[in-house]
Amino acid sequence: MQVSESVRAVQVPETNPMHPQFTTIYLVGRGQVLTIDSGADEERYRWMLRGYLAATEKAEIAQCALTHYHADHSSNLRWICDEFEAEAVVSRATAERIPDRLPAAVRHLEDGHDLDLEQAPRLRVISTPGHSPDSVCFYLEDEGVLFTGDTVLGAATTAVQDLGAYLDSLRRLRDLPNLRLICPGHGPIIDEPIAYIDAYIRHREQRERDIVAQLAEGPPLTSWEIMERLYAQIDPRLRRLADANVRTHLAKLEQEGRLRVHPGRRRPRSPEDEARARAEEQEREAVLRKAEEYREQSRRRALFLHENPPTEEWLEPPRYEIVPG
């Protein structure tokens, strides 16, 4: 999908409630292009990107930039770089979190620096911690296009690790000159960016007031109890995420000296329990990797069978000719 003169969007449909509607890989520039985010380490992202490039682009991917380290944005990075002989362009904070996903060629981003692209305006790097400590956005100022990863989503609010830093990041983005479009990592493109960011800020401020009101009624509450009161209609699959958002607000209120925290007690786990849990998780991950390998083998096998005669079925295939009249 064409977004602006220099920007196209490859939108991958989603069913995950945390990723509204679709996840997007953006292409910026012409000729030697840059991608923003890689998608997840899944064949459907590769299929969509290959299909888009084959159908609509006369370009090569030269660079792949990441907005942050989360797997749905970064775990396909090495494949893109290997497949297209592209260079990874990531912040140092992101690189430190994903050493196993990095290709050989890596260039580090710095806040405020510009990326020079072929046949495209300069793309500015903007550090926007909050959703994650390493989050960055990219701004194509000449065309007014802002790429936000998960800092701003297209159809929902986002998860936040550090609320104070996040609100500062939103205000920084709101003040960008010539801002016309927001291209989020998930969901549709936003064509009223200032109003949208203002709504994000108001939402967080209102959520803080709601939490304070719940606590003011007494007695002390857990974050989960607050979540159940404030998110009564939420999709059950998002309850843990909503609880994390409540805890983010509580952490900000505690830092500001507005809360008294009664420490909890963690359920004890022996070293044996920890080791067993790690082993089980590693076993599950190995099974999932093997399943993905089998799916890829099946896909390649199906393509091979479609493209070649059925020699595995016939020593000598039937032949046909017209009966002379």
C-alpha cells in the first residue's frame, strides 16, 4: 500500500488481540530501500514481503531498521538481512537485547541522527523510551510521516513499561514539525496525528485518576483487583496486559511519593524448581522450532510438486494421442 511518495506498507493480517488488525513492515525510499521492522520469525511475514516485492516493487532491500527488540518486530531481522544481503540498523540498546537475532552487518542508531536513503528524504532517529527502554521512532519530516513501532498503535492503546518516560516521549512526538501521518507497527495508519497523540495522553491521565479514585475508597488493593474494577469488559486474553498497565501507573505514583506500598511475599521456588522450569521452556521452544522447520519443509515440498512432473508416481506416465479419423 502506498502511504506517501517515499513510503509503502506491507500489512500482514493478525488475529492476536495484542496486535490490532495487522502488523506492518514499512518500505522507505526507492531503488535501495530501508525496511522499518522485520516482523516475526514466521513464514507468513516472509511470504507477504516476498509477494509484495515481486508484485509491486522494482527495488532491493539495503537496510533493515528496528523500532525495538520485541520479537514481533525483530525476530525476522536475520532472515531479511540474509535473504536480501541487507544491513541491520538498530540502536545499541536494542542490539544488546537481541544478540542472537543480529546478522553480521550491523550499524548502530543514535538519537537525533539522520539516515540517508536512496531517492528519499532524510529519516531522523528519535529515542522514545516508555513502551520498552530501547524504543525509537523514525521521522520522515519532509513528508510528515512518523514511524512509531509500538509507541503509538493504530487501533488501541499500547503496553507501557515506564509511564513517566512514555508520557515524555509522546509529548516529544506531538511537537514534531510538519507531522501529518503516523505509521504504527500494528493497526491502520493515523491521519490526524496530533489529536491522536493528545487522546493517548488524556487516556493515561484519566487512567491515573481512575486508579487513584479506586485506592481512595480503601482498603489497600492489589493491581489485579484494580484491573478487574477498571477493565471489567476487557477481552480475557488481555487481562495480564491490563494488569501490567495498572502496575505501570502504580510505579509512577510510588515514584512521586503518592502511594504507600505494602510489600507482598513471593511464592518460594527452589533452585530445582527454577531449573525444571527452564528445562521445560527450552524443550517447548525446541519443539516449536522443529515444527516451524517441518512447516517450511512442507511448504517447499508443495511448491516443488506444483512446479514439477509427478515422477514419484510413475515409472512411465500415460501418454495420449488422437485416434485417427
